[in-house]
Amino acid sequence: MGGQMSRIVICMFLVCTAAVSCQFPFSIREPEQPDTSQSQWTIPVSPEIVLSNLQRSVHEKSAEYFIRCLADTAYTEKKYIFIPDPESAAQFAGIFNRWNRQKEEGVVRQMFSLVPDDSVCTLILSMVQQTVASDSAVMVVDYSLSVGHTGTALENRVFKGRAEFWMASDMRGEWSVYRWLDWRTSDISPWTVLKAKLGG
């Protein structure tokens, strides 16, 4: 009798095991990790983070990140202004007369579109001077912008100069650039030339 009961228990166990196997015929996989090739936007609660986000936007070829570094009138009364390098601007008369945030977005999108997926863009910033108050700041940096493009719209792949970024904190407490001044510092074309050629 005991042996018969043992066989019954074993049979019931096998039936239950089969039922579970039929109900879950596929093994459960670990959830895939999200794509981290593009980092998350860092909320710019300081002027230094704005510069970091600007560098990241170029490295990741993200026009969205780039434009978010510039003042948006939806959150601040300050309108974005770009003041070109005087010497370079003289070669492109009139192009910068009505330069604004929308124009900047068009240029940066075009710039990134010229760069193949397997090529890179880099922006190196070296701090020259900074003046920071509670709700405003002026950051002066030397920059080197490398654009690995394959287009014919740009003759150069490297642009160097000095930029002066005027920043302010908006109604959200986030910092952004509302005034950008550009200067040539060598024989290498400054950022002004890139903007003129792609925004003209």
C-alpha cells in the first residue's frame, strides 16, 4: 500500500511539472539594459554645467542638447544674441544682422548632418576667466571645435577662437547662454565662419 501511494505521489509530481513546463515553454530573460550611447541631459543648475552640456551636445551630435544651452524666451525675458568675430563677419556682410536662436538651431542641425555616424565632433573648452553672481555669469573660454564632416559646405574641419558666454538663471532656476561673443585668436577660422557658411 505504501509503495502504491509513493507511485501516486510521483505521478502527480510529474504531471504538475509537465503542466508548468507547458504553461511557461520559454525561459525568462533578464530585461535588456537601455541604450546608454547617449547620456542623459544634466539640468544646468550652474554656469559650469551649461558648458559641460554644450560640450556633450557636440560630442553626441545632439542639436536638441545644443539648443537647450541657449536662452529660451519661454522661460526668460532675455533673448539669445550672437555677436560674431568682427574680422570674420566683415567677409559675410549682413548674415548676422538677424541672427537668433532659430538660426542657431538650423546651423547646428546642418553641421551635425554633414558628419557621418562613424566620424566624431569634439569641443574642447579652456577657461580663461569667469565672473559668477547669484543669477548671472560671464564665462570666457578658448575653444577648439573639430567637425569630422564629409561635406563641401565647409572647407575646414577645425575651428578655434575665444568665446564669451553671458549666462543667466531663468524662472526654472536653470542657467543658459543669452549672449555669445566670438573672437578670432589665430589664423584658424573661428566659429563665426562656420555659422556664416552654414547659415548664409
